Amino acid sequence: MSEPIPGIENYLKPLPRLNLSDKLFKVGFKRGPEAHMKIISQDVCHKCVDKPCLYVCPFNVFNLEEKDTIINWDSCGEMGGCRVVCPFQNIFWTYPAGGHGVSYKYG
Ligand code: SF4
């Protein structure tokens, strides 16, 4: 029987149990050279009653400022759920430029 690799126990530890807020606190973002997402038309947002984009994003990327829907794109978690819930397909979204965007510590 072979000997265990020295120090292997440090790599086999289970990940710490964290709630969602703690996990999101550990998320890192590297701002890209330009926005990778935007509202296509504020006029459409003004007519949108439910504004689901304000509630679906755990990173709080979407906010209201006066009547306008504002995107804090540099803290986007790249889940893409905002595009799915927008009833008017009024969000342009793509991945950030290579080497930019979100990095998750705990997957
Ligand atoms: S869900 Fe779409 S249309 Fe409605 S406020 Fe958000 S981005 Fe605008």
C-alpha cells in the first residue's frame, strides 16, 4: 500500500459552509474596458410595470434612478437571468472582454 501524499489532508477539507451573502462578499470583479450590458430603451422600461430585473439579480446590478433603470454593470455576476425575466427583451447582454468580469472563490 502506498504512503499518503504529505499535506494532502489540506486539499481534502470540505469547503466552509457559507450562506449566499457570505459567498457573494467573496466574489471579485475586474472591470472591463466598456460595458458588457445595457438597457436598450429607457422608454420601454418606463412602460414596464413589474420591473422584474430589479428583483432577480442577487448582485443588485439593476436600480431605479428617478424613472430610469440603471445598470451597475461592473458588479455583474454573469448569470444572465436579467435577460430571461425582462418581458420586453430590453437588455443587451454579452460576456465581458477576456480577462475581465467576475471571479468566484467558491464556485
Ligand atoms: S424588466 Fe426589462 S423593461 Fe422592465 S425595467 Fe427591467 S430592463 Fe426595463
